[in-house]
Amino acid sequence: MTEICEVNVGGKCFTTLLATLCKYPNSMLAAMFSGRFQLLKDRKGRCFIDRPAKHFELILNFLRTGTIAWPTDETEIAELRLELDYYGLLEYVPHPSKGYVLLVDDNKVNQVVVKRELQRLGYAVIISENGAEALEQYKQHSFDLILMDLMMPVMDGIQATKTIRKLEQELKLPRVPIVSITVLGFIQIETECLAAGTDCHIIKPLRKEDLVRVIHKFLEH
């Protein structure tokens, strides 16, 4: 991590952000900013981002708390979305009335296709490439839906689902809908998924209508 004392956006300091990055180098926040934008240094070694942020306070509050207060004006909403996209944050911020989806899949093509469609529907998406990564994300963040592939390295989707359901019971957490995704369509696989704690099962390659159906069932009912 770059050792700098402050970052300025449009003349305003991101010291709080940097302190958080240094304190939690492995956090989602640190991951957000890894390679997302280039910092420009002046002669005194201070670092600047080359574009002012109109909604600086809203963005900074999101970085501090993980939440954001959306403007009510549609034009303001559009401008804020552009700024969040510029800084690589848009995928982590759900649109008003939408939510967060954890996509667990080791296939890069599936990641791109599903993530794009979910974002088009207005949802923020975080990707994990195996069940072990998914558990770490689950422990750190609150999700409205988990899309869980079954065949993955390190930890498969069945074991990850069982562990999540166990944590929910032990810690008395709300039950998060988990949808299992696999290329297999056999009845015994579906039965095993349901026994592990998934809420439903869909087949890859994932069709747009299947994804919309799942979103409507669990998030927009």
C-alpha cells in the first residue's frame, strides 16, 4: 500500500479513508481501491485524485460506514452514480430500494455475464470465486441474496451453504436466500442442494429470464 499522509479530492482530504485502508488492509474497502484510480503527487509528495467529487460528503460517508444517502432528485442520482462509477465504487453501492448480491462462481465468463445483468437490474454485486471466499464475505457484509455455484475449488457450494445456515442459527441471523447454480440438472443434485439449505436451484448456462425470476421471487416480491 502506498505510504501517503493524505489524499485530496477536489481540495478535500481523504485522510479518514487512508487511515481505514491502513488499519484494515484486507478489507472490502481496501479491495475497492486496489488499482481503481491513479493518485497524482505534487512536489511536496502529497497525493491528489485528478477529478473533483461533487458529492464528496456522500462518498466519504459511504467509505466510512458502508451506507449512502441517495439524493431525491433524479439528475442528482445520475450524477452521483457517474462519480461512484469513476472511482470504482458503483458495483458496491445498491441503487435506492435495491440491494446487495453475493455471486459465488469460479467461472470468469459467468461472473461477467451475471454481474452485468444484476447491475442492469440495479443491484450491487460482490464476487467470490469459491465457498471459502464466500464465507469470508458473508461474515463481513450483509447480503440480500446469494447465488452459489456448486462445483468450485477449495470449498464447494454445498459445504459453503451448510456453513452459512449453521452460522445463521448459532448467531441468530436473518436467513439469506441462497440459490444454487450448477450445470447439473439431476433430481438428486437438487435434493442435495435443498437439504444443505438452498432455497431453490437453477441451471447453467444461466438464462436472463431465470435470473429475473429469482430476483422477483426473493427481492422484489
